[in-house]
Amino acid sequence: MNSTIKLRRRRKILKAIEPYLFCLPLIFCLFGLFAYPMIRAVIISFQRYKLTELKKVRFIGFDNYINSLRDKNLGMITWNSIKYVVIVVGLQFVLGFGLALALRRPFRFRNVYQAVAFIPYALSGFVCGLMFRWSFNGEYGVVNDLLMKLHITSSKIAFLGTPGLSIIPVYVAAIWLGYQFFAIMLLAALQSIPQEVYESAELDGCGWWRRLFSIIIPYIRPTLLTILMLRVVWTFNSYELIYVITEGGPASSSETLTSYLFTRAYSNLDFGAASALGLMFAVVLLICAGIYMKLTKYNQAGDF
Amino acid sequence: MKKLVSLVLAVALIMTAMAMVSVAGASGEKITLTFLDISPREARATYYNDVFARYTAEKNPNVTIEYEEVPWDDAHTKVVTMAATNDLPDLLNCSPGWITEFKDSDWIASLDDYVADSGITDTFVGSMKTIFDKQVEDYGHIYIIPDGLTTSCIYVRADWIKETLGIEYTELIDEGWTWERYLQLCHELTDPEKGRYGISFRGGMGSVDRITEYMMAMRSEPGVMWANTDNMDELDYLYNTEEDVTLLNEYLSLYWDGCAPTDAVNWAFVEMVDNFCGGLTGTLFNDMEVVASILASDLTEDQWGVLPVPSAMDGRIFMGVNGNTYSYAISNQTEYKDEAWDVLSYLYEGTNNADYCKIMTLFPLSLSATEDPFFGEDGPMAGFLYEINSPDLWKAESTYGPSPEVTQIDLYDGTAELQKVLLKQESVEDFLAWYDDHITEATKTYFEENPEQLERVDQIFGKVEPYATSRDAVSIK
């Protein structure tokens, strides 16, 4: 009798903790891949932590934060980041949405066209960066050649050597590399809109714009808001194109906050300063995401 | 008796076998060492793969060596990151400019015992002993073994000079080859309509070294960089006077006046060499190793030539380089130090060093290699030989000071600040003041954290010395 009670009790306990046991591997993974680096970054951000002087690691309070905020380049770099995100995500969205609308209806060779249009998305950022770095080379680049042959400019433009212009190849590369993401996601969302809705709208005499704003966009709003937010975060966090095309130069003029953070970490090898910058960016991003969700009534947008 | 003879033979065989594998794999264990090349190119990769394969075949079948590479412009970051994560290769190339930070962090092993026990010094030219002595003096131990000896020079487009000035490029030496003449030549060779620029201008990483070398040569007191070194509170970096402002303005005018493409604001080693070899620029100031790149390019023999480094106001030639390039070091993180040393010493055996130096256009350090006529007075490197043995050639550290922080300032923050000057976002005065502040603070901090180094402060700052004497000349026959 006693043993039966014990067995039942044990089964009950096991049943109660079963979900947690299943979650354990995931929790370990999350801790190892996310929580631990995060905690470590917080600790390092309060340390003088230079890779070249690991024997002299010591706590220095808020010095890394204060020095980062005092950095004379910070204002310019923050403004660069905002421009980068707005221009790149904005144009990726417009082009991606346009492509998705164009591919929504079946036409001959649609699959072939779709495959060709999506090829850049399969390229690595590094390869794409090298391609655009050479294309915009001031002396040998194909872009200058085209501009001169089309009589748009009379002399070569040193895109990569001129502050203000050096970021243009990065914009172009980032847009070319990423608009397909919007297209893929939005195409899937568009295809989920029932055909009858379009037909009813047409019968009611809805024009193209009316259909776009009254039917299509409200239908795909959850997808739209989610991928916009994801893309903003990804674009803000991306640095590889800047690293490959301009290395942040000349004179830091094409740095964004993330590429600058990368430079602090992997050129200056100052992981303390880089961690402090990274944590400050993370907080700013979280605040921006919160505001975005509030303004767009994200929680009422429906399921993705 | 038979048993005794068998036993003796067996012992003899075992001892022979043990002697053959005295280094690695005494237990027959097969190991793989990694070697990291920090200036990769096809010819180097071929050389190393070949020499490592021969080492395995001839010296030690239990040891194989894997060749890995990282481009020079990323090498410092990559190697430091590998070291910090305890992932250094067993054997690596190491720039002499990195020794301070690497030995301070215990990343590279002292080679003192290996050098002493192996007697390898006897197989080297006299210059090597001087290099070893200098390392012991500066760092307390021997940490690196140079792959060869180099000197700097000015590469020129001989055909452009003939076309523009109507003279052979060698005639420039007879006219008096000074820095002023060199700057003038850069202007003369510039012709944007023909797509020609006078100089492969260094505006990217490493640019601070180049301007310091120029100022070092052109100042009224050439070579001296620091004052009041006997009193750290008053330690004074000298290159921040009105004279320096004038000199730096003169040098940077090469960029402002269009003697280099606008994109040159970003150029580092690779871009400078590529654009000279590609026919865009008329001159290039760099080390001897560039010859290999030029020979591999489309430039024909009559299109280019080599001139010595221009002389300073007082007739001396100042060199900012360390004399040796991609030296070899053994990682402190390897468990196979003995094996790594065996591989390292093999690189100087037989014709290995000579073969390497021919590929890299360096002067070999193995005595046996100096017999090779390629490196002699009648060989293709005669001009370099003349320069490296010249009594007018003086060696002076350019900017790499004793502190790892100084390396960082020079390579990264200093580059960005100098780019602002090139783009006229900042004045020359502001840059020199910024550099003075940072380099002085870093140097003082170094001495505060390493007070024992104060005893040898004169050695650290008093590095201007006759190049040939300091190297005991290069004894090439």
C-alpha cells in the first residue's frame, strides 16, 4: 500500500516537473549562448579590458561609459546610424513590397524571374561588399565608367575617399542585398489574402490604391509590422558591409554605431569600451522597439 | 654469446631509432603543428607548403605542419584575438613591432635556451647576433628570429621619368637624391589626364609611420624624437613645433595637390602596392619585399626601377623599419615548443633560407645562403646591398614606442585623425597636438606601470644609430 502511494507521489512529482525537464536543454542553450555573454559583457563594460593587456584587466567603474559618451565622433556616428537604418530599411521595404506585388499574380516564367530576383539574398555580405567596393572604386570602378559614359559626370568621383559619399556604396549594397527578404515575406503574406476579397473589391469598383490601403495593407499588417521591426534591428546591428567596403572611413565618416563598436573591439582591441557601447545601444534599441510597438499597437495587430 | 650480441644490436637499434625521433613523437605519436603566415601570397604559400612537406619527409615523419594565412592588414587583430582565446598557432610570423605587447602578455615564448643550446647563431651572418643582442637588451630575451633582412627604397616608374623628364631614373641620384627632390618628382610625374599619379600615398593604416619618417629626416635635428627622457614628468615628444607643422604641410600637400588619387586617403599596404603595380602611380616608398609583387605584375623590366631612400638635410638616410620583416616566433600556448623550434631551425637549413629570400627579395641570414650569387654584388639585389651597407644609412625607430598603447594609437586612432587632416576637417596643428598628447600620455603610463624599465630609458629612446654598424653590416659575399 505504502509503495503504491509512493509510486503515485513520484509520478505526480515527475508529471509536475516534466515540462521543465523538457525545457532544460533549451534553458542551458539560452544561458550559454545569450545570458552568459550578456552577463560577461556587463562585467567587462566596467573593466579596463584590452585584448593586448589581459594581465592588466581591472575594474574602472563607469569610465568606459563616460569615455564613450564623451567621444567626439559619437554624434556624427549616431546620426549616420539613423540615416543608414531609415534609408536602407525604407528602400528595402519599397522595393521588396513592389516586387512582392509584382510577383503576386501568376505570369509566364514567374518562377524563373522570382529565382533571379532572389539571387542576391543568397550571397554573403562579404562577397557582396567586395563586389560593391570594386564597383565604386574611384579609378577603375564600373560605376564611374557608367556615370561618365552616360554624361552624368564629367570626371571620376572618389566615392570611397570622400566623406558623405563613402556611405553611398554601402547603402546601395545593403539595399540590393536585403530587399528580397521583404519580398519573400510579403509575397507569402499577400498570397494568404483570399482571392474572393480582391474579386469583391473589384466588383465594388475599388481602384488600385484603395485596394492597397484598404485591403492589402490591413490584411498583411501583422507581417508588415513584424518584419519591419526585425529588419530595423538587423540593419542597425549589421556592420559587415561597412567593414568590407569602407572600413568606416575615411576619417570615421561612414561608421555607424555597430561598425564603430566593432572597430573598438577588433581594431582597438578595447573590449571594455566596446561592451559599454554595445550595452548602451541595446538599451536604446529596446526603448525604440517599445515605442514602435506602442505606436503601432503591435499587440492588437493579430497573429503573424 | 648470441643472446648478448642480439641484445647489444637491439639496444643499438632502439637508440638509433630514438635519436632519429629525438624531437617529436618520441613515442611515435603523430602530431600536426600549425603555422600562421601574416603576409600571404601565392609564392609564399607554395614555398612554405613545400618546405614543410620536405621537413616531414626528411626530418620527422611524425610531424606535419599545416599552413594557415591571414592578410597583413588584418594580421595584428587576428593574431591578438587568437592569442586572447588561447588559440595561437604553434609557430607564427610575428612583426617586430608586436614584440612588446606579445611578450608582455606571455603569448610568445623566449627562444634563449633554444638559440644557446642549438648553436644556431654560428650558422647565421654576423647581423643576426646583433639582432639577438638587441632583443635581449630591449626585451630581456630573444623572442623572434627574422626571416631575412630588408631595407626600404623608393620604387619608381622608369618609363614615366624618361618620358616626363627625359632622363634615366638613376640620374636622379647624381642630381642629389633628397626628400625635397622626391616630393618634386611626385608632382612632376602626376598627370591625371593620362591617369597617372606621382605617389602611392599612404592615407590608411600605417600612415602615421610614414609621416614620422619624413619629419624625422627633414627636421633641423634629424632622428631625435624625445627630450627630457631622464625625467618622466617633463618627458617631451618633440614633433609638435612650428617646424613640424611646416614639414607635415609639405608632405601632405602631395595628397592635397592631387599627386595621389582621392581614394588614397584609405590606402594601406595592399592598395599602395596594387596601384603601383597596376600602373596608376609613379612612385612607391616601401620595403624590399615589394619587388616580388612587381615581378608578378604586368610591369616589364624597363618600366620600373629602384632608388634609395632619399637623404635627410644632413646627408644621412633614416630608416624607420626594424630591418627584419616577418620574423618567426613560437607560441607560448603550444604544447609542442621543441617540435616548433625544430621546424623553425629547419627553415634556415641548406638552401631553405636562400630560397625564401629570393621569393621575398630579402637578404638571407643563413651563412650558407650568402654564397648564392643572387644576393652578391653582381646579383639583382646589388643596389639594396649597397644601401644596406652604406655608412650613411641610419636606423631610427619611427613611432612604435615601448608601450602597446602606442601601437594602437599609431595603427588605428592616429590613422583616423590623420585622415581628418587629409580631408581638411582638422588642421595639421590640431593633429600634431593630439598625437603629442596621446603618445606622451601612453608612454608615461607605460613607465608608471613598468618602473623597472626606467633604468634603461636611454636605450629605449636613444635608438638612432648607424644602420650598418648596428647590424654589423650584412656580410654578403
